[in-house]
Amino acid sequence: MKNNLSKTNSKNFNFLYSLPLWGLGGFFLLFFGMGGLFAQKAPMKIGDVKEDLVKMTEYPKDKDAGAVVLCKYGEITYANNMHTQYDFKKRIKILKKEGMERAIVTLYYNKDENITGLKAYCYNMVNGKVEKTKLDKSGIFEKKMDKYTTEIKFTIPNTKEGSVIEYEYEKTSAYSTYIPTWNFQEDIPVEWSEFRTAIPNLFVFQHLPQVDQPFEIKENSQKDDFTVVDGQKYDYSIMSNRWALKNVPAFKREAFMASINDYVMKIEYRMEGGYRNRVYQPYTANWAEISENLLKADFFTGYYTKRNAIKDILENLVKDKTTTKERISVIFDYVKNTITHDDDLGWGTDKTIKEVMDKKTGNVGAINLLLLAMLQEAKIKAYPVLVRTRNGGRVNIGTPTTGIFNYVVVYVELSAQENYLLDATDPMYGIDMIDADALNGVGYLIFEPKKFDWLPLQTRKFTKSSTTVIDNLALGEDGVIKGKSIGKFLGYEGVKRRKTAIKAQKDAQAGKAKDASAETKDAEKDKEIANKKFNKYTYKNLKEFDKALEGESNVEIADKAQVNGDVIYLSPMLDYGMKENPFKQEKRKYQIDYNFTKDENYYITFTIPDGYKVDELPKNLKLKSEDNSLRFEFATQQIGENKIQLVSKLSIGRSLYEPEEYKMLKDFYAQIVAKQQEQVVLKKK
């Protein structure tokens, strides 16, 4: 969780948040600006930092913290054109070297938004006095990310251990029915976080706080006034709210957590309704109405019902296909292998099918709604499913709004018992496999106007990843292990490895060296294993996506067997096993989310050196959870006089586990880690 604003990554954003205002005739055009409505002063003023904050050396409430947010303040008001104005201020104390990354700030704004008034300062103690350094305009960099989004990036100068840094800006937005989510909590402690809004009662918002400590301040007030338009008096009110939390602990991310947005302390504003001609009108009454409205929208249904551009192509594709499954397969293969994903999300599109077919590229909506159009034209029961990718958090079905979605896939129904999900944005995806980031809670399945369903995405049988490794190795007297490794990878593990291998091929062909600093920790670990322990896999079926990915590698390992006189201590799990328990907390408040079900199977055979005998083998172990969804099997045996065989199998049969199951999981993994770290002992005869 970095100190920035979330980038908008959906092309549907403009449609969702620039809806017509619930105005009283021309009333909103004359409405005065609402700055200064708050009776209380802001809790901080940029440019005014006390000496004691600069001298501060640790945060008593969290002595391990690399930095602490001293104050974070946001304020939303409406201007006289009904655009929102968002004033933001933030002050941070840098305590340790790792906290210095807080000086790098990234902001985003949409095409109907603007950021102004950006200021930033750094404060340090120099010769017993506070020295103030200002961010120069030349240090602010803007970059157009796409036609919708612009990035602003800057680094606050002169930041070092002990610095206090702060910045502020104003963001104006034409999205009058959208209030940004306010996060009280971050991955470092927050001493004070406050959010205020002053909203004309033309707009009625739900307040959805997600906190697990009492608010320090929770206030609301109403200011009534009137205006006169064409000789007619109109009454109105400004609804003000003030929310503040004090001493917010750092959010500690743990293994197998989908999105911090599901758990971090925050407050969301959701549009509920508004007033038009003095009459209250709901923004959206329910999900049934949403389905009806979407099936009238040009950027959604209007796109996939205008099919002239695909009729001839479709006729040629399916003319000799006699079964429904054959028609589904050939249409799916055509779309995913013909249209390239442009890396943009979105569940709708402003293109036409002809434009997408001509350019052979499009966003998620353009590709998967094209697939939907072709399936429906082929008389196949196919329907759209709107989903939200994992980084945005789970779908709250209790709050009807399309603004929570940013992805669409296709549901195909052959019978009541047989149905599939399709995602044509990547040629690697097979039937009943969608992007792993789209596996998030439930999807909004739209059949027809006012007829919909909620489709569980992570409990479907297709959500699987499978790894099988078979090693035949020889252990030398010097402790060096050599041999062959054969791997077979299916499902999401196959996709992950294919992407990595294909990218490596492209980089090699282009003469590019990998920048290790830009890789994720997982990628760095994979690279270390590949370079230090194993030669790279040579893959079969790398681009035959309908087959399992198979690889073969030469193995040479020098640090998994220690020779001590007449004894060799062998760590037989090599680098495959778990080195530590991923579950470290005493308790957990959040779901354990594996994303998809997994199987990991390792079969390792060692030939031991001549003149040695097996003195000790790890004992066999079988574990399973009460519901049998978690299973682990570990077994070793001696074969003949000079071979040892190890089998390690882990099966995770559910993608989601509840917080109440955390202790069971923690204990389960503790036994796995302990067993996989056990050694084989060999002695000279």
C-alpha cells in the first residue's frame, strides 16, 4: 500500500461518474462554491512543521516502523459548476532507511479531472535548526498513461533518515456523483487521519465505514439556505460530515490475502439517489434495474448486438461443426487468437465490432463481448458476467452499482448441469479458465432484463493449478548433486510459467537484459533458483496452449548435501520445500485466499555414492484437514542398496478458508515445514 491515489483502470469510468445531475432546472449553474463551510480548521497546515517532529527519532506506539504518517487530511466540497474539489494534505516522519520510499509520490487523474496547487517540502535538522527544502516544479513529472489517465510523479528532495516530509494538492473532478474512498489505514502507522465532506442535498450518498476501532470524531451537520432562479425561490441544504481516526496501527499484510481493500480501515461513499424537481429519485433501486439499464446501453449491449461485421466469418467458422461444444471451441479459439488484448480493463467499449475486427485489438470488454456476440449469433446460450479484479476488493452485493466492476467474462450454458466461463483476452486460457485476477468472489451474471444471478467464481472446479516434478539425481561423495528434472505444469501454473518463458525468449531475441530490481520477490526467488541451482527448463508445448506445459532441466546443486567426515547430511527436498511457515500471526481477521485450488507433487530419486549406506530417513507423514480439502503426504523409502525415493504431495482443495480455520492452517503448515526440512543421513560402510 503506497502513498498514492489509485489509478483508474476502467474505460467505463467516464460513463459511471459523469451521469446527469439531479438539478433543479438551472439551479446548479448558479450554486455558489462551498469552500470554508467547515467550522473547524484543518488539522494541519503545509509549511508549518514544529522542531520536535523533526527531532523525533522513533514512534513509541510502533518502534519497528520505518515511517509514520503524522497527519493525513482530505476534504471534498462542490464548486459552483457542481464539480467536486478534493483538497489533500499529508505529513510523514521518516524514521529508518526503509521509510525513505515514502518520498516518492505518484498521483493519477482522469481526463475530466485536474490536479493543481501541488506543493511539497522536506524538513531536516541542520546545525541545530530546522532546514526546509521545497520541491521545485522541475522535479514534477507528468506522463500520459493512456487516453484516459495521466500520471504525476515526484520525489521530495533532500529526504533522509529523520526527515519530515509533507505535500498537498487540489483535485477538481467533473464526476459529481463520485466521492473517492478514504483510507484511514496504511502499511505504516497513522497518528491522525481525517476526512470531511460537504455535499449539496441534490446528491444523497451512503456512508460505508469499514473500521475496527472507534472514531475519534464522527460528526454530521446540515446548513440550510436558498437561492432564487428566474424569480422562483429554491431551498437547499449542505450536508457536512467529518470522520477522524487516531493512532491507527499499520496494516500488516500476510500470505494469501487477496486485496487489502477488503480489510483496511476506510470509508466509502456510494451514490444512493438525488433530487430532481424537488422529488427524490434513487440512483439505482436494485440489481434487477441495473440489468435492465445495462441491456439498453450502447457501450455494452449495443456493441454485441450489432453483428453484421461477424456474420460471414462466423458462417465459415461453424459450417462443418455438428455439436455445440465444437462450435464453442472454434469460436473461442478464433477470438482469443485473432484479437490482441491492449492491456486495458473495462466491461464495456466505445468501439464497434468492425473497428475491433479491423484493428485486431481491444480492451477486455471489446474482446469478451465480441466473443459473446459470436456465440449468441451461433445460437449458443451465452451471457455476460461482470466481475471485479482482485486488487479492487470484493463485490458488495448489498450496494447496487456498476461502478465496482472492471472486467467481463462470458458464461456459456449447455445444460443445467454443464456450463463454462470463457475469457478470450489471452490465447493461453482454455475453456473454463479466466484471468486469475478476475477470480474474485462472485460475478454478476445477466441473463435478460431484470433476470440475473450471482455466480461464485472461486469455488468452481476449473480454478486449479498443478505442478508435478520428477527428478532423477545422483549424489556425489563431494556433496554435489547432478541429474535431470522433468516438470509438468497445468492450469494457472502453466500460464505463469509460459508467460515467463515467452517473455524471456523475447527479451533474449531483443538483446535485453532483465532488470532484477524490477522483478517481484517471487520472480527474484525463481531466478535465483534457476541461475544458482538449475539450468533453465527447456520446454515442450510452450505455445501449444491446449496441452500441458512440459519442461526438462539439467540439475547441478552444491549446497543441499553437507559432507562431514564419513557422514553426508542430505536435504532431500532441495529448493522445492517450504523454508518457513507463511502464517505467522496468532490470530487472523481475514479470509485465507489461495485464489485457486492447487496440487504440488514432487517425486525425487537419489542414487547415493558407492561405499555409503542409509543410516537415517525421515519418517513418513500423512495429514488431512477435517473436511479433507487439505492433504499432505510425505514418504521416503530405500530402493535396493543405492537409491532413495522421496514423495511429497500437497493438495489445497479449496481456494478460500475462513479466519476461524486459521489456527488449523497454521498448525498444518508448521508440520509440513518441519517435515520438509528433515535430512537423510548417509554413512560410509
